[in-house]
Amino acid sequence: MTTFVLIHGGGDTGWSFHLVAAQLEARGHEVIAPDLPAGDDALRFEDYVDAVVALVDSGREVVVLGHSFGAFTAPPVAARLSAAALVLLAGMVPRPGESAEQWWTATGYADAVAAQAARDDGLTGNDDPYVTYYHDVPRALAEEALRRESDHPSTAAYAEPWPLAAWPDVPTHFLLCTEDRFFPPDLFRRIVPERLGIVPDEVPGGHCVALSRPAELADRLEGYAVPTRS
């Protein structure tokens, strides 16, 4: 059995992984998908990391996933837990000392959005969340996700330099969503090799693939898991 620690992105909650959790639990795994602390603009990354680590039994084989902004929190969690694997799902890959606030300009995000929007007639980067984030998610699930939006991350964490001095010594995988209208696939095809030295794995689906294709995502996560040591 593997313990999967699933860390949600900005404005989200652990509920976003409830369908993936059901898939993994049905296969005999443990899933921890917490609501990260929210609603306090003084919170920092160490508060998010501490909140997650406190929920995990250190004796378990752990795979840590960070979605979107959760990619800033997931690596320190993986390092603290000596995780078997770290997975970034459409994740904002940070560099040491880089804040989330700086990430957008440093990666050329705006140019990548403009280029993809020119090809898809403005679907990418659209102001309508049902177009940009939830275009392939059943409407009822998308409405519930929007109802559950949280005030995360804090202003302090968003402006704080990423605290790790180097990428953790944990086997790392990147899952790129090929129909993502928030983070254009070509952006990650460029920056993941630059920043992590790996080629991203590609999965069909939009930015919120945990809601649109939970079984397929669970399959991928199982593939990254290391069998429990005897």
C-alpha cells in the first residue's frame, strides 16, 4: 500500500481530489488530500508544509503530488517525508529563491498564453472559469468546485521566495495536461526540461484533470508508486 499525499492548487481545496482519492482507495491505497490553511495573509510556506506533514505517518511509503500552485508546497513536503516520488500536476515549477509572484514573468507565461490563444480563438486565458479551467469537467462538478473556492495562498506566501536551496533528492515526475487552457502545454514542454532536467509526461485533459479524468490520473499515480518494502 502507498500513501498518496495530494496537495491542491491556489484557490482550491482537498475536495478537488475526491474522485481520484476514491479510485486510489478502491485499489488499496491511503490518500491524504487536506485543505491547506487559508484565510490568513500572514501564512508562509512553512505553515503549509507543517500542516501537511503533520497528517502523514512517517512509516508509510509516500508519493507526494502538487497541483498547479501546489508545486511550490509539494517539494518541501516530499523532502520532509523522504518521499518515494514527487509528482507535479500542471505544476508551477519553482526555482530556489523565486516567488510565485515572480514566476509568471520569469517563465514567459503571458507570451505562452497569447500564442496558444491565437491558435484556439481566445479559449486559452479566457475570463470565464468554465472555459479556462473546467471546460472538460461535468458542469455540476465545476459548479461545486467554484462554490468551494478558498482564500489560498496567502499574500505572504505568494510573495515569499521559495524556501528550498535546491530541488529535493526525490524522484520527480511532471504530468502535463494536453488540453490545459490555463497553463499552455508548450510552456511546460519548455520549462520542465530547463528547470527539472526531465521530459514531462503528457495526459489528456484540461487544468482540472483530477475532476475530468480521475481514473486515468489514478492510473498514472499508481505507475509512479514504489511497491511497499517488505
